[in-house]
Amino acid sequence: MGKSDSASTELSSPKLDFFDVFKDTTPGKPTTCLYFTQGCCTMMDQGDHMDTHTHGFPELNTKSFDLSKAQPQNFDYFLVLDLEGNIEILEFPVLLIDAKTLELVDFFHRFVRPRKLRKQRLEQNVEQHFGKFGINSIWHDTAIPFKDVIPQFEHWLAKHNLLTKEHFNKAAFITCGNWDIKTKIPDQCKVSRMELPPYFMEWINLKDIYLNFYGRRGTSMLAMMGQLQMPLVGNHHLGIDDATNITRILQRLIVDGSVLQITARRNSDNKVEFLFENRIR
């Protein structure tokens, strides 16, 4: 496969109402409750907690979207995934997006407890990664082993009729780069002594879609957001927030008329084939 079927499109000047959806200059804006995103918030009846934390994803509001240029997609759903963790996976967030309406259907979020790291090294990694956000205590309260995350994720997929091969063809993973599914999930499966789940055999690298549609190189999430004049929401390198920002880029691509295609596929020999000739390397 060469370029995407969508013709290369220059970035147009954004319509104000489109970007107003993503802007919030209110001082002291509430932060997302990370107990809620993992399905374990016990304080939703407490006023102080509700005043300081959101329990949803208002940044993904689609009310102002003009879908007149949007094209039929090859999938019914997109699964936006953005892992965090260098040595082992520390965070596993996925947003389920309706490919037609671009609305958030559901989300899955777990903090992940490494299998091999010694206690001191684990504390250092968690503090370095999550301490700057002030959520390292939440990670320690909620993190579970990867071998427990995957069954819970599969239960969530099954709830949306996306687990069987027949139904999973209706959905595609969206990543910002190839690392998450090409490298990190297989590596973590080896460390956790698990078989690689069959639904991690192909994915869509949003960087390649962006390059082929707009004709411009977006080598990172922040680079694409900068070119699209999108302000960052949440905290960069907090996985659930990055997945939200990647979803906003996905929404913009579809609003502008892009048709998303699989960009990488793992074959039976566990080698990855990249399907776009013009891609971010």
C-alpha cells in the first residue's frame, strides 16, 4: 500500500467554533478523577470531591463538529491506546470512539504493577513518572499486574462485542507511533509470561495517517497538536490524558475528511509489515 486513499490536504485555518470546544481558560479547572477512570471512585456523593474533580471527558465534546466533510470509515470503532512506562508498562488506557459520530462510547483505564522491578527501583520509576503529577499515591492504591489487566480488558471488549475475531474486525487500535503495539505490549507479555493476545496483530499509527493526509510531518503528538493549533489538555505523559489528546487529533482528521487505514500488521513470523510507503520512521 502506498499513500492513504485520502488526497493530501493542506492544513486549513481552523474554524473558531471547532477549537472553542477544546478551550477552557477557567482558573482552577477540576482535574480528572483517576479513581473514577478505573471504576473505583467512592466519593461521588461528596461535594468537595465533585467540585475539584471531573468524572468524564468533556474535552471530547462533539457538539460543535461540522461533519460535512467526514467520509465513511472502514471501521465502526476506534480504540485509542497510549501506554506509559519504559522498563515495564505502568499505565494502560484505551478510549472507545464511534467512527461515525466521533463520540466517546466508553473507556478502559488501569495502572499496571510491574512484575520484575525490585521495590526500590519500582518506587523510583513511579515517582519519576507520576510524582510530577502528584498521583503516585493513586498509582500505588490501584495498580494491578499486567496479567490481571488483560483479562479485565478482554471482559470490557466483550461487553462491547469486540472480542471475537468476527467482531474485532469492526474496530482498530489507534496509536501515536508504533512503539505501543509493535514493541511494548509483546515485551510486556514476555515479562509477564503471557501469550500475545491476537487482537494486537495490527494497528493504525496516527502519525502516518496525518503525514499522508495533510502532507506534513507530525513526528509527535505535540507536533501534530501544534500544527493543528490545538491546546494540550491534561498532563503530557499521563496516559489517560495523552489518549484524550490523541483522540482529539483523530477527531480532527476525520472532520477534515481523512479515511483511516491499517498502517502496520504483524505476520505469522511475528515480523511487522508497514503498509504505508510514506511514513514516519
